[in-house]
Amino acid sequence: MSVEHTGVDVVVVGGGIAGASGAANLAANGLSVVLLEKQETYQDIVRGEWIAPWGLREAQILGVEDAFGVGGAWEIREWTQWDETVAPAEAETVDMTRFVPGVGGPMSFPHHTVCELMAEQAEESGATVVMGAQRATVTAGLHPEVRYTHQGEDHLIRPRMVIGATGRGCTVGRQVGVSMATSVHHWGGGLRVSGLDDWPMDVQAMGTEDDKMFMVFPQGDGVARLYINFPTANRERYRGAEGMSRFIADFELACLPDRGKAVYAAAEPLGPLKLWPSVAMFPEQPIVMDGVVLVGDEAGNADTVLGTGLSCSLRDTRAVCEVLTGGDDWSPGAFDAYLAERKFRMERLHFGADIIAKLHCEFGPEAAARRRRVRALMADNFAASVTGLLNMVPPEDVPDFGFSEFFAERLFRETV
Amino acid sequence: MTTKDTLLTDSAHVNGVDIAYVDKGEGDPVVLLHGFPDSHYLWRHQIDPLVEAGFRVIAPDLRGFGGSGKPQEVEAYDMRTIVNDVVALTQHLGISKAHIVGHDWGAAIAWMYAFLMPRRVDHLAVLSVGHPGVFSTPSIEQRAASWYMLFYQFPGVSEQLLRRNGWRLFKEIMGGEGDHQRYPRELAKPGALTAALNYYRANRSPESELRVEGNFPPVLAPTLGIWSSGDKALLEEGMTGSAKFVKGSWRYERVEDASHWIPLDQPEQVTKLLLGFLGTEKAAAVPTRRRRL
Ligand SMILES: Cc1cc2nc3c(=O)[nH]c(=O)nc-3n(C[C@H](O)[C@H](O)[C@H](O)COP(=O)(O)OP(=O)(O)OC[C@H]3O[C@@H](n4cnc5c(N)ncnc54)[C@H](O)[C@@H]3O)c2cc1C
């Protein structure tokens, strides 16, 4: 016997950035919403913590931007491009605050507290938030069904619509017959730390040295999220008991001021060190069907190196919420605009991610020489850095030429 | 869904506003008044030790903060109105005389309460903020020193400006002090930021600072002043200079290794100072007003 819930408009499965923001928006618009999240409480499961200005714009439209600011987001204003191909004192700095009107720079934030606040906001707007929902099972169709277990009890909901937002695990997608093609370019590791009192909190770093691509994203008050991307062949490098200290020690980098002392000598772990394959996912079947629509990573995503997964998730959610709050037609055809926009967007993001990964996440003398050449090209002609715009403005606002094979060829031409 | 940061036990409608408060323990009453942008929760480390030491602790959320009502008009935050909230709340609780303890704006309210209502005050303990007679003539140095003053230097500081870009300006002003991670959460609640800023708007606008406000009645209660050397907002002179406004006995304690938020940064020391002071002296003999026959 299971407990049956009636009168539910939408069930959102997965309370990450995509799901929680959607539940908050739909509930605020008067729909009856149930949000199912499998974690008992929000923990640091190591997800994106750097959100692009264009993603923040999506959050504003969804009405969830305060969850970022209040949940500990810190606006980063500058990006200093330290890299082994340039002397520390000569690295150039980009002002990131002026790309999207009405939004400042990108933000760095503790992911789980922001999700928690969004879920709280959804609850305050009338949604039912079920933490610790186990074994969620979705059946698609004109009358979709969601079954799950909570505190040992079985539940059944027959909503009008299910939003699948379980992230890269693609649980709902698999249940409704959507499979993913994947490709892995490199691996990554992430750790949240405190104690960076001597690191300028306005400045982020993203660069490559030897066999690692490093990132420092300040979260204010001496806290930062550190990432290192490294070759798949080295994927054991941070495993084991000493992994965490090796990870921190690897921020001793000749290309940073003072060899990165402000990081490697000061960082105190604030959470787990998580290692993952940086995977790009391409859905092999339509992500919309009768009674079910997929959003966020569950709908496919670009390589994390680009740092646009969060922005994409919010864009997906916004598009889907617009359909669900905009009228009574919730049939697959009502989502055509979402599908078309997503297709266009993901093509651009995959294209850009390939360029960035090739440029920053390939290692060794040849790759360094390539980076040096590309940097010279960019210094010569600013237009060559067009791909970097994907971090700041939405894909449709990036000039077309940045997505042509001709451009990629020019950029990587091994001889000038 | 999450555990809320609250110890509140009750709420009462007094002086035209809902005031939420902690009422705990039995014995001589102690009223704890928080400042900007706190709530009763500022006193979380002091409440239980005071109760265990035999006091009845009353810790309200001042109007505009925490669980209390948040009128949106500036006029609702005049200092006298807030003093009257405390009078009305204590009356509601059947308390005629209490020890009054205040921090930050709460200290300013405590001072005013003490010189306007001498009969209702047993001992007075003020943290961080000195007597308004000293405070109303800040030196240039004091003005420049502080986030506290930033609000005066930018009289147009607006909700929008503070919230923009993920509350960036607010976070810069606050730095890593006090309950800095909790404040934006509290202030993001409907009407909360406007209410909190109204404290600054209703009181001590730059113009009113220029007005010389002489003639404060003396404070008759035994008074303890506490200031912390890590206070980036307020100078020590503000507190030590308060002595001349106190006719009762005056004690001054300087606390090291604490920011402006002394009750959070040195919780045990604050508790100890309060326990070593409250109720230890004879309360002020307040001259009865001569009645004309
Ligand atoms: C290490 C790392 C670094 C990244 N860095 C960045 C970055 O800097 N910037 C950026 O924009 N993007 C980044 N990304 C990508 C970004 O994190 C994701 O695109 C984004 O989090 C996707 O959000 P989501 O809500 O779709 O999925 P998720 O964040 O994965 O959330 C899914 C939620 O669903 C819950 N869930 C899963 N299965 C079930 C189930 N069966 N039932 C109920 N609940 C379930 C999970 O507990 C989780 O809360 C990064 C990703 C990783 C892994």
C-alpha cells in the first residue's frame, strides 16, 4: 500500500540548481509542486561553484538570485590570467563586471547552501519539499506517475508533469528511455578551502602549468573553491590518505605571484576532495515526451571546463517554467522552443568547450607551445579570444565567427 | 526545513508592534538589547549562564529585526519609540525595574532608557556604544574608521545598493565579523532590510549630528561600559568619555581579541563581566520628584 498524493501539478525529481530553482519558480507562480531530493540534508557533493554573469541573469528572471547572495555567493570582479606561458608580473587582468547589463561579475558560492536556500524558498512559496526521497521511479505518459520511498513508506503521485533534474546520474532519463553518449577529455578535482587571507578576494585565477590546469575562485573572507584539471592518465594522483595534501601542495606554481604561497601554504580544507571525469554528455533520444521533461545535467551537458553547467541548468529551468506557467498546453509540442534553443546553445558550448579543453587541459611541451602561440595571436587580435566570452555572455550573444571550423583551425594552426 | 537560529519563547503586541522575545529563568530581570543587524540570537552564549546564575532573562528582537514586526516607515524607528517598546514590553511582563544590557544600537537604546526612565533601571551595562553625548561629536578619525559610519557618509545608501551583485557592498561593509553569514539571510526576508536601515535613517542623519544635543539627564544607575580593542567602528574614547554622563558608579572594561561583536567573540568573558556586575551594587536612589501641593 502506498500513500497517494492528489492534485499535484508538477513533481520535480532532484533538488540541485536546476530542480530547486524550478520548484521555487513554479510554486511562486501558484502551481502545486512536489520537490523530491534524495539527500537527507544538503551536503557538499562538489558541484559547480562558479556561475557566469549570464547564468545570474537567468536566476534573476527565475526570481532565485537572492539565494545566491544570501547563501554566500561572492562577486568576483577580475580574472588575472596567470599561466606558465607568462611571467607572474606580466599576466593580464580582465574586468569581468561589465559583460551583462544589470549583473556584475560572476559569482563563486558554496553550492549546497544555495540549493538549500532555493529549496527553502520553494517551500515558503507553498511547494512540498521531500528531503531523503529514495528510489524515485518515473513512468512517462499522458498520465505520468512518480513513486518513491520516504522514511520507509511508499508514495505515489500522479502529477500532470514530471521534471527530471537528477543531474549527471540521469536517473529519470534512464527510466524514461533516454540514454547518453559521453566523452571524457580529462579529469578534475575540487576542494573548498579557507585561510586564503593573502589571496586577493576580487581576483580569480585559471591557468595551466606542467600537467595541470588550476583554478582559484574566491568566495570572500579567505574562502575559495580550488580546482585542478589533469590528464586522465594521472587519475590516481590525488587518491589515498595523502591526496588532499598533495592537491593543496600542487598549488605551488611558478606562474603565480610568490609561487602561489597564498594558497598552498595557507589553505585549510572545508569539505571533501572530490575527483571526477570531466565528461560531456549528449542525449541520444528526445528529452521531452508526454508527461516528462528533462533539465540541467540530466538533459546533457558540456565539459565542466567551461564553467557553464550552472548557467545552462538555470536557462533550461527558465525555459521549462515559462511553458508551465504560461498556459495550459503542456504537451511535448509546447516545448519546441526549449528544444530548439537548447540544441543551438549546446552546439555552441560543446564547440567552445573543445577549444578551451584543447587549449588549457592538454599538457606537455607541445601543448605549452600551442598555448604560447594562441596567446600571441590573442594579444595581436583581441577577436581571437572570442571563445572566452562563453563564460560571460549567453551563447547566442557570442559572435558567430567563434563557432566556425575556420576559426578553430586558425587558432590552432601549428605553424604561422 | 533547516534549523532556524532562534531561541524565542514568546511574542506580545506592545506599543503598536509585535515584539518577539526570549523570557527565561526566574529572579531579578535582565533585559538584553541587541544592535544592528542582529536579533536576540546575539546573546545566545549569555542567556543560559545568566539564567543558571539566578536571573530572569528577557531578550527581545527589537522592532524591525528577527521575529518582531517590521513597520516600513522611517518615523517608526525614532529612538524614543524604541525605548517605549522596551518600556511597554517590560510592563507587559510585570517588570518594574530591570538590569539593562545593550550592544551597538541596543546600547544606545539602553543609555536613553537609563536617563529617561531612571526608576526602571537597576544596573546598566553598555557594550561598544558610548553615551550619546560623546557619540554625537565624532572625530574625523572616528568617522573614517568604520563601516558603522559608512551609512552616514552615504546617506543615500539604499536597499538596492546593498543587495546588488549578491549583497556585495553589504558584505564588504560587514567583512568577516559578527554573524556575517547569517545577516544577509535575515535581511533578505520581506521588509527586513528596509526596517534595519530605518534605524540609521530615523536617527542621526548627518544633519542631526551637527545639531548640538546638550542637556542629557545624568545616568543614575551603576554603569558598566565595555569596549573591544578590535572594534573597527567605534573608538575607545566614545566609551571612556561616557563616564562624565554617569552619576552612579562607573566601571570600564576593555576586552582584547574581540571585534565589534564582543558577545560573540568573547562570550565567556562577557558573561563573567555581567555576572560580576549585575546586582552587585546598590541600585541608584532616584530622587522622587517633588510634587506641588
Ligand atoms: C566538480 C564539478 C565542477 C563544476 N564546476 C562548474 C562551474 O564552475 N560552473 C558551472 O557553471 N558548472 C560547473 N559544473 C557543472 C554544474 O555543477 C552542473 O552543471 C550543475 O550542478 C547541474 O545541476 P543539476 O541540478 O542539473 O544537477 P546536480 O547539481 O547534479 O543536482 C542533482 C540533484 O538531484 C539529486 N538526485 C540525484 N538523483 C536523485 C534521485 N534518484 N532522486 C532524487 N534526487 C536525486 C542530487 O542529490 C542533487 O541534489 C561542475 C560540475 C562538477 C561535477
